[in-house]
Amino acid sequence: MPKKKKSKRAFKLIAFKAYYDSDQDILDWWEGIEEGERSDAMRDLIRDQLGVRRKPKVPIIDLPELMEVRRDTLWIKDALNDMPAYLERVIQHVANNVQPIAVGQNPPRASPQVVVQDDPALTDAESERRTRRMKRATW
């Protein structure tokens, strides 16, 4: 048997403008309230003005560990949101600083003053010794 669809609460949106030049005190107070608590704060102010008593709120448990997790989660969210722009800047930087290399041209060396010899690095005796050692090696 299908469950009955839960009806949504009806509401009316109440809004007003606050100007930066004349309402800065209100804006400072508003920004000082944590997000998620602002609607309750406005309801409390209006009910106080009307003289209506409200049921006491359930106390909010303050867990420092939970706040740390929340801060870390927000930091990760911001980092992930910023990552595409950051990667785009890195790729643009690399693309702008790459020097083209012609086909068949060797890439530039780190220290061009050093003359590279065409002689093998190992002498014949050293090469034979190395071959013998490689045969004895067990992998």
C-alpha cells in the first residue's frame, strides 16, 4: 500500500532591504548570526515585539570536534570549487613558458657549458666485470 505523501508546510516569505550606508548596524548584526539561525532570530525578534511567548528552544549542543569537522569540510569544499580555476591557471602558465623544439633537435641541457664526451662511460674491463656480476645476480 503506498504511503501518503507528506504535505509541505505552507509559508510566506517576508523580506526587506537593508542599505549599506544607513543600515550598517543591522547588517553587522545579521552577519554576526550564524547561517541557519537567522530565521529563528528574526522570528524571536518579531514575537518579542508582539509580546507573544514562544516555546523554549531545545539547547544546541556545542561540540568543538564537530565544529572542527565542519570547518575542515567547508575548507575542502572551497578547495574543490577553486580547483578548476587553479588548474586552468597552471596549464596556461606552463603553455606560455614552453619553448618549442624543432623536430630532430635535441632538447637544451641544464648546463650547456659542460662538454659531453661521446666515449662510453665504462671501459671494456669495467663493462666485462659488470656483465659477469649481472649473470651472477639472482632476481
